Amino acid sequence: MTENAKDDSNTPDHEEATRRYYESNDVDAFYDAVWGGEDIHVGLYAHAQEAIADASRRTVQHAADRVEDLLGPDATVLDLGSGYGGSARALAERFGCRVVALDLSEGHNRRHRAVNAGRGLDGLIEVVTGSLGHLPYEAERFDVVWSLEVLCHVTDRERALAEAVRVLKPGGALVFSDIMAAEETPAQALRPALSRLGAESLATPSFYLEHLSGLGLKADFEDHTADLAIHYARLDEEMHRRAAELRSVISAAYLDDLLANLPLWTDITRRRLLRWGLFHARRGAGATAS
């Protein structure tokens, strides 16, 4: 079983470590060359050999389908942990909605803004540097709060969920995916794989469902754990198949670490020690922030 860290004193150091990890040139090169560039999250796969980038885009499309009734030119979305901006651009292009994209990494955010400007989307997307634990917005501002595989990097997940719900309008939706532990998986079984990300532990599906209910939201969980196993198998295959080529764009130390670490992820996903899927939670139309 995993635990959720509640000690706020650890959060700044953890956030700084996360920022440093994601702002490295090696990480950028890995995501660009292997993962697909824009959408750096787990994919929904049509078949076991599908391109990683195509499956990752399908995750964005499917998550958007769950909240499309709330989206349009008059809607505003908060994208938490927006990364390189793939979700924000997909939502703005598809629905014409305004997106506030918040990420810890100013490096990511500079890249995000530049791509938005090149695509003529900078008028719809506001890119902000900030933390999930202290959202700089008034209560009940957003129609949709969105996040894909970000909460696994957060130490105080209870606080992050509470902040997300606080800024959600009555009748609005919180939609997010996350990499989680299976309910009875001991934390120590995951630590060798998690070490690359600097994460001590993961939440479980029941943790999220219980806390969303406690915050007054009606939530459901779509379990797509089978896709998680395919995803890490595909990453492992691509890294080993292209290792010689990738040495020209990724440092030897980082590449060797990936080649050693990804098989651990492939193993724990095949053994079903992890869970992955999409949470969709609605706030009651008459609900107020607690």
C-alpha cells in the first residue's frame, strides 16, 4: 500500500527536484525523440505496436470527450502540469476555449509559449509558472480542471485535489489521469522503478475516489491499466532498438540510466503492481467551495 505525504515542509524541495529533472536537455531529447514531443503521458493504444505519439494523442482526445459538454468558446480550462502544451493546444484548437496552462518549469513554459505563438494560439492559451498546491486563482473560476500524469509527482495530493476543486465552478468537471499503485502493492516494490522520477510513493485509485467524494464530487474511474503495460513495453522496445542513434542526442549517463530503468517499469506493469486510468469527477451545480 502506498502513502500520501502531508508534510508541507518537504514540498518546495520536492518541487525543485521535479523542476530540475524536467528542465534537463536529456529529458527534452528523450521526450522529443521517443515519446512524441508534445504529449508526454501514457497512451491509449489501438494495438500493441502503435506509435507512442499516436496513442498519447488518443488519451487527450478521450479525456476531452468526457467533458466536451462543458467546452466551447465561452469556457475556460485550467491545465495543471501542462508540460510542453499538447493538451492545452488540442483543447483550444478543438473547442475554441480559453486555457490557463500551469507548470512548475519555466523552461517548459517558454517552449510552450513559443509553439502557441507559432500556431496562432497565444490569444487562447495563457501559460503560467506555478505550483498545484497553491493555485493563484479565485474560487469557482474554471469550467474544467484538467491534468494528465502530474499528481504522481506531488507530495501533498490531498492539498492539490482540494485546490483543484476550489477553483472549479459548480457544475464543472475535474478530469485527470495518473500512474498509481495497485491497492495492495507495497511501496518498497515500486521504489527501484520510481527512483528515476524522484517519487517516493504513489496514490491508489481508492485514495482518489475517496478524496474526491469527500470534496463533494461525484467521480468515476476508467481503468486502462492494460495500456500502461503496453506503453512501457513500447518505450523499452524503442529505447533499446534505437540506443545507438539516441547516443547522438542524449548523454551516455542518462541513456544508460533509461536503458536500466525502463525494464523495471515494464516488469512492474506486466505484474500489475501499478494502475493507470482516467478519473472524471463532476461538482454539483449547487455546490460551493468548502
